[in-house]
Amino acid sequence: MSRNNLGGIVQQKGTRHLMMRTLLFLTLGVFCLYYLIPLIVMIATSLKSLEEIRAGSLLSLPQDVTFDAWAKAWSSACVGVRCDGLKPFFWNSVAMVVPAVTISTILGALNGYALTKWRFPGADIIFALILFGAFIPFQVILLPMARTLGVLGLAGTIPGLVLVHVIYGLAFTTLFFRNFFIGVSSGIIQAAQIDGAGFFGIFFRIVLPMSLPAVVVTVIWQYTQICNDFLFGIAFTVGDSNPVTVALNNVVNTSTGVKEYNVDMAAAIIAALPTLAVYVIAGAYFVRGLSAGAVKG
Amino acid sequence: MSDIRLEMVKKNFGATEVIKGIDLAIDPGEFVVLVGPSGCGKSTLLNLIAGLETITEGNIYIGGKRVNDTPPRDRNIAMVFQSYALYPTKTVRNNITFGMVSRGIPKADQDAAVAEISTLLQIERLLSRKPGQLSGGQRQRVAMGRALVRKPDVFLFDEPLSNLDAKLRIEMRTEIKKLHQRLGKTIVYVTHDQIEAMTLASRIAVMDNGHIRQFADPKTIYEDPVDLFVAGFMGSPPMNMMPGKIRTLGGQCVVSTGGPEDEPLDFLLPPALSERACGQEGRDVILGLRPEAIFAAGTELPGANRFIFERPISVVEPTGPDTMILFHHAGLDVVARVRPEDARPEGTLFMFEADMEKAKLFDAKTTLRI
């Protein structure tokens, strides 16, 4: 059972108890506010005009709400010498994230399936080596990877960045699926073998549909990792092929005259929106997927 | 219908020998139960027949064809697993048809087969449900349906009833027996439950530690066990096994058990047994008496070769139809099965009567039957 009803548990009553509850919620409220203030400031600033920002204080709410800064950030802010806003770079990110997440998830699922259900000599060693990849710091692979991409002719391109993310993500996706499949009864695989299905038949028709929780966790994990990546983006792409995270940095650093805080804030929120959206939409599945297997049913 | 033949089959997992050279010939249409304690290799043997494990040495023939290198899908077998192993994301209908889909059987034939099987097993109403929405007994039926629909030559059952509650287990046991009578297919059935083995089997193979100790029909296994292991494994409560010595008292052959702490009992052996066992004065033996062979004195029709003795009752265990009375003797708790109305409270001195016609003697060293 994923959700137990705790409403029926007998609780203490009385003034002392009431005071403690009030104190508890007050403390929680203060911490909530503390965490939310940066976001509030960002949204408020992005909705102000430059004059208002100069005149008012950082924490004041906007008097005249205007979306000019958002429009500018999206389509006309200068990123380096190019002044088309974040739009083209946002699509770069999408063109990178979708294939990178899809490919790394499918390969991770296949790896996990083969490592647990079609055991071969040395499977544990191979898994240990794959797992080792999860602990390699990003910086370590920058130079060898740059060389590899150069040899492959993918340097400075989006497909090149997709390849980097797929390779780097495999360690995590394999780990997620391996841990999920280890809990799947081998009897199911044996039954499918007797039923006449082969390696891929069992994978696509039996195992993959069962692994929806693992797929959700892996997709969210990979999606946020790749969306938020800055280092690989700045190291392996140039100019027009930059992902949105790199472009955001360039928007903020491009200084021609006045510092447009409202545009910077709007741009930052735009760059963060895809990951925020995923947490809002699929957050519940994420938690459920992570705890799947911990409790049966 | 196919016969199954195993020739000197061995299976090692790494350095561990799990199956240590088994010969077994199963006739077409037979219901063979492999029974034994956990870890005796019975499930491994079933997996070898199914082709889910590769055999290390020896040969397996199904229907006269050597199948050592044949993958499970081509052995014309069907298997029911202990965990049911239903495909959780598929409906009951798709669980049953999965094998046919894999083999490219036309849709119309699939539908006909599903209709036939679901009527047979009374699962028509469940066809559109997922396994998660079924009770244990229903899942068991679906798992059997999935096996039956293939119309295989051989059915393999791996402890299919062990996840069911006691009442359902007895119901399903009867259904499996009826199914076998109706279909007449060869069945190999693995269980650790000796009652399941007794009730279902046409022949039982009692396994221990990678060997088959005895392969015979249930009555022979129960009445004529070859050794102590088989005798002790079959029967509930288990056979009483009292260590003793062969002695001659007043020209008659007896087994003396017990002592020095408790007073010895001299069980008088019937002529058939004494012929085989006597002559070796002082030979160490084990006297096997099943609980139903010891009862309250004078409560059964009189017969030859009864032995009457007196002991205080140590424990009384009513089971409903019978009451088990335990008394202490030869360092163990000996169980006697009496009618409830003959039972007396603990501590009472009680007259027991043993039917020595049913006694079994085993050699204490070799554990073989004398």
C-alpha cells in the first residue's frame, strides 16, 4: 500500500498540544518562506519595468505588471552578438534532451534486463564497471571526450552532445533498471521462454511494460540532469548549437549599457521551466517509482 | 502423450553437485510426483526436464526424442510455477494467448482455445482482468489455463499449491487430479508436501540430496519404504522410530527398546519379521511404528501379533477425528493415534496396543529396511 490513512490515529488533546502544533506550523511556515523568497524575487523582478527596478526595492511587488522582459528574453535579447533571444537555444535543448533521454533510457533498460535475467559469466563485473561510471566526475572526461568527438566528426554539434549525455547517463539508467529487474520474478521470464518468446520478445512484450515505474524515474532523472547540464554544453558546443543553459549565461554576461535585471530574471525562469514542469507534472510518479520495490503492492 | 526417460542425469552448479546421477522412466499418461525436503534437487530436476537448466551429464528423452539440446519452447511441455509467474501487465486472456501469439497461431484458433480452456477452468468471467485483481486461487487457475491451452505432451508443475491457503489447496488438489483423469497427459509434479504426493501420484519419487531414494506407487512408498528416510518423510505425524536391539527372550525374537532411564519394552516380532531379522543377537536396529499402529488397548478388532504395554501419557493432542497421545520412551516422544473417546488426561497410566504386523525394522547403521 503506497498510501496509508493516518487520519484515524488517536491524537493528544489539550492546550499544551495545541500550542505545540501552532509552534510547529509557524516554524514550517518560516522555512517555506525562506525557501520561496528567491523565486518570488525572480518572478516579481521579471514582471517589473527597468525604471521600477531602479526606483523600488528588491523585495517590493511590481506596481505595473509588464511582460516586456519575458518577450525580450524569449525572442530579442542579445546572446553574444546574436539578438534573437533564448528561443533558438531553447529548441537546441529540446533537440538534445529528447533523443538523449530516449536513447539512454532504452539502453539502460536493455542493460538492466540482460544483467539480471540473462545472466552470463562476468555479469557482475560488467555491472560493477558500469556502476563505476556513475562516480566519475564530469571534469575528468572533458578532454578525452573532446578528442573522441573530434575523431568522430561530431565536435561542436548537437548530436555530439547527445552522444556525451547518452554515454554518461548509461551508468545511472543501467543502475535504475538493474535494481528494478532484480525484483522481477525469474519465473515470469521462464514462463515466457516456455511460451516461445525470445530475448527481445520477452523484453518488449513482457518486461518493458512491467517496468513503467522504473521508466518514469529514469526519464525524470535523465531529463533533469541533461536539461540542467552546463559543463558539457559549454565544453562540447559552439555558438549556435549551445543549449539554453549556456545561452542563459551568455545573456547575463552580454553587457551593452544598462544591466537589464528583469530580462535576466525572465531568461533564468525560462531556462528552468522545463525541469520545474516535469517535477510538477510527474513528481508524484517519481517518488512512487523510487520507493517501488521497497514496499510490495 | 509422451514418456519421459532420464539416464544418469547429473547437474552441477559450479562445484556443487545438485543432481547426482538420476535414472527415471516415466510412462505415458503417468502422474509422477517428485517429493523431498527443500534443497533435495527436486525443482532442479524439473527445470532440467523443462530445459530451463542445462544438464551437466546424462540424457533426457521426451517422447523417445533426446532433448538435451532442445530449448524449452520446442520440448512440447507446459509448466505451472509456484509463483504462478503470470504476466502482470497482461489481461487473463492475453496471459493465456501469449504463447500462441509468440508461435503465430491464427486469431480464430486462439479465440477457440481460450473459450475451451476458460470453460474448463471456469474463468470465463475473469478474462478481461489483470492478474493483480485476482485472488490466489483464481491466479492458480489462470496459470493452469496458460499451461493447458498449449495442449502439450507433458505438464510440469513446480509446487503449484504451496502459495494457497489450506482449504483452497485441498480443493485445487482435487481439481488437478480430476484434470489429469480427464486429459490423461503425462504430468511431473514437484512438491514438498507428502500428503499432496500421496493423494495425486500414480507413482512417487522420493528424493534426498540429489538422489532418488525410492520410486514406487503411493501404497508401496507408505507400506514398504526402502529405508529410514523414505519411512520418515512420508506420513503425518511421522513414523515413530525407536532404536533398539534384537534379543531372544524365552525362545521368541523381540526388539528391546528404551532403558536404562526408562523401563525397556520388548516388542515381540511377528514371524515374518523375526525370520528376516533374528539370529543376530544384539544387532542394533530401529523399530518403526506409525502412529496409527499404536492405539488404546482393546479398542480395535483383535488380531495376531499385538503387543500390549503400559506407559504414562505425557502430552495429549486432539486433532478432531483422532487424538494423538504422546508418551516418553527411548529418548523420544512416541505418538499413538487413538479415538477421541479413548483419550485420557496427561499423566494417566495408559494401556497401549501396538499392531506388530505393521511394524518395520531398519538396520541402525545402513538405515536400510530389514
